[in-house]
Amino acid sequence: MFCQILSVSMLFVNALAFMPAGPIQRSFGTSLNLKVGETAPDFKLEDQNGKFVSRSSIKKPLVVYFYPADSTPGCTAQSNAFNAQVKDIRKQYGADLVGISGQNAESKQKFAAELGLDFSILADEGDAVRKAFGVPKAGFGFFPGRVTYVLDKSGECVFVYDNLVDAESHVQKATEALAELNPAAKAGFALPKFELPKF
């Protein structure tokens, strides 16, 4: 009887991994291989448009979020939340954004089209990049974890956020970390853009 109760409890907890959470925010501590102050591993992965994206070619702050799977409820909520903020992430913080999960480029293309994503989601088939970053598994090791990293323009990790349950909270945490990198944006203003007169 105890084993049956334990099995049902584990199935319930694991099912929650792909569902967006309510207003309660929890951050679960884990041992991550990539820590604040370390340089992120380089990678070169294909996105939903067939373009190869490498970390080292991006010379500005970068939000890298790992999510469990395309087209699941929690991952859809998270990707929609990032998509709603991607213009601000680029304009206000001068940063860029990529999402990474283990499905192939065809799955990425379908998922991006469903949501109308305006940023690259990358196919990490075989989870080599996930392993290089040291993203922990979730749900008692049954599911890929949901972790967001904020890197500065040199690729150094300045922030790590690990929260499987509250998928949408990753956006707020990432923009807060970007604001720390960009004091002008944190104060609520951006530097004006100047254009040279045309003759």
C-alpha cells in the first residue's frame, strides 16, 4: 500500500513539472556546474529558422533559458512571457535571448510558429549543451530542468535562476539581472540615440 501511495505521489509531482504555477514563487536550490563568475560554455546550435547560433558570436549580454520541452503548458507559458518582453530586453538592456531544449529543429520550427516567437529557440539534440552548462534534472531526475542564465557581453555568468514550477517568473528574474548590468535602465531611463545629420 505504501509503495502505491508513493508511486501516485511521484506521478502527481512529476506532472506538475510541465504546468505553470500560480502566484506563489519558489526557487529550488540545486548544485549547478555553471556558477556566477564563471564563463559559460560555448555552443553552436540550430534554431527554428535553420540558422546556427553560437554563444561566442553574441557580443552583448545574453539570456539563455533552458526549458524541458516544446509545446508543453509550462514551457509555452514561459516562452510566451519571454516573447512579450524580448523587444524590451533588446532595446532597454541591449541584450539578446535564446531558449534551449532537447528537441530537434523541426520541433523548434513548429513551436516557434505556434507562438510567433521573435527570438531563437535552439535544438540541443542529445542535450550536450544542457550538460555543459550543468543544468540539473527536475522531478526526482525524471525531467529536464528549467534554468535561466544571464551572461554579460564577455560570456561570464552573472545570474542563475532555477525554478521548474513557476515558468513565467524566469522573465522577471532575468530582466532584474539585466538591469543590474545596465544601471541606466535600472534607473528607468535609456541613453538617447544620436544620429548624424544627412547631407
